[in-house]
Amino acid sequence: MGLCFPCPGESAPASPDPEEKRAKLAEAAERRQREAASRGILDVHSVEEKRRKKEKLEKQIASTGPQTEGGLRWTVS
């Protein structure tokens, strides 16, 4: 038990190149984010669809601008 060094005739195991290691770490981080985002949600697709609809509606409202006619008007007397 303790540190295990390679035998004198054997070479040390090759470590992955930095690019490969970085790609694996990035992939693992993205997977963790997806899992954390969907934690507690039974139907992920339904939630995503509702989110897209909400964004589309907000974008449509923002593109039409403020409505001046037909809206509620407040008067103080």
C-alpha cells in the first residue's frame, strides 16, 4: 500500500494529451449542467417546449412595440 512506481524495465502509463483531456472535462461539465437543469422535472421535453413558446411570445410582444390604442387607460379625476 502506498505509492506504486513502475518496474525499472516498464515505462510509465501514457497520460492523455491536453486537448483530449480538456474536451473530456468540457463534455462532463455540460452533462452535469444538463442533469442539474432537469433534476426534479418529470417531462423535460414539455418544459423545453413551454420555455420556447414563452420566449417566442415575449419576442413577438417586444417586436410589436408598445400599444397605444385599445389598451387600458387610467384617468385621475
